[in-house]
Amino acid sequence: MSRKKKLSRRIGPGLWSFVIAWLIRAVGVTLRFSVEDRADIQKHDPEHSLLWVFWHNRVFTVPFVYRKYLPSRHGAVLTSPSGDGNILSMTMKRFGVDSVRGSSNKRAGAAMKEMVTWLKADARHDIAITPDGPRGPVYHLQPGVVKMAQLTGVPVFPVHVRYEKCFTLKTWDRFMIPKPFSRVHVILDAFRVIPPTDSEEAFEAERAKLEACLRAGADDGTSTAPTP
């Protein structure tokens, strides 16, 4: 068993989630946020569900943004059924965010059904997806979010987060933690309705357009890397 797994078992997911949530809040209150609301969601909160999409390595500040700027929304995040996913699920719960467990690798079909059920349960239920997770490649949008948007008709809500200064971890996604007291620019992008497609080529075109939108919003010097 690896040292990381041994440490996780010793500490436990509950304590890990407490520490991570505390860290997010502690760093978050020091950050200087600027919000560009292209969706006009803060003034005109829509009476329908949304599919939030943002890159996996920007997830650190999204719970803080959610509670600070869009507290009226009721969201659930798609998390993997792994141990790390359990910690993330418990962390999100501390910010009032529910979870749907599954990924492109495990429980994909069941997770899709659970997300549809969640969206149908309330007209203002949202789902948050990191479309390059849980294992990447980084900045490569997996097709699940496009399928979900087409299946449900729910608009996609791209959220871009840019850090003026941050720590970058040596993980597959180059996970970013903003440095305390630095600037964070958040773009709440315009909603995107993804139309049904009748061919693999048309579907890929829609997937590529959404990926290009998110890559352009990353703006960290690596987001234009070729798609694998």
C-alpha cells in the first residue's frame, strides 16, 4: 500500500474533508475576486437547471465562488467513486453541495441516470462537472457533459477561473491553489445549449467547440496544448 493510501486511511475522509474545507475558506477570505458575469446570472437568476463546467485544476475556489456569488443555486457535483472522490464529496457537502458518484471509468451509466434524476427533481437543480476528470488528460473535454446536455436539454454554464499567483502541484492536472491575498478573475460565461446531433462527426464538432471555450478561459499558457 502506498504512503498516500496509508495516510488517508489513518486520517479518514471526514477529517480530510474538514481540513480541505477549512483551507478553502481560510485562503478564500484573503483573495481579491473580480467577477465578469457574461451570463448575467447574478441579476437574472434563471428558473431552470444548469450544467456547470470548469477544469479539474480550478476546483479549489469554485465552492467559495458558489457560496459567495450564487448562493441561490442548488448544486450537486459529479465525483468519482474512489476514495479521493469520497473526500471530495464530503468536502463539497460542507459547502452545501450534494454529490453524484460516478465517472467515465466507473459507474458511468448509473451516474448519468442519477444526474438526470437530480436535474428533474427540481427546476433549479444544477450539476457541476469537471470534464477532464477524474484522470485526464488535462484540458481534454470528455464527451459525457455533451451527452448530458443533449439528453436533458439543460444549458451548459462554463465557469473560468484565472489565478494571478498560485501554487501548482505535480499532479496529472497540474492542480492550482491560489496564493493568499492574490487576485482571482472569475468569468461566468454565457449559457450554451448543445443541440442534438445525428452523426459522430457532428457530435465531435460540438464537443470540440465546448472544449475550445474552456481552454480559452484557462489562459495559463498550457491550455492550447493539442488534444490527445
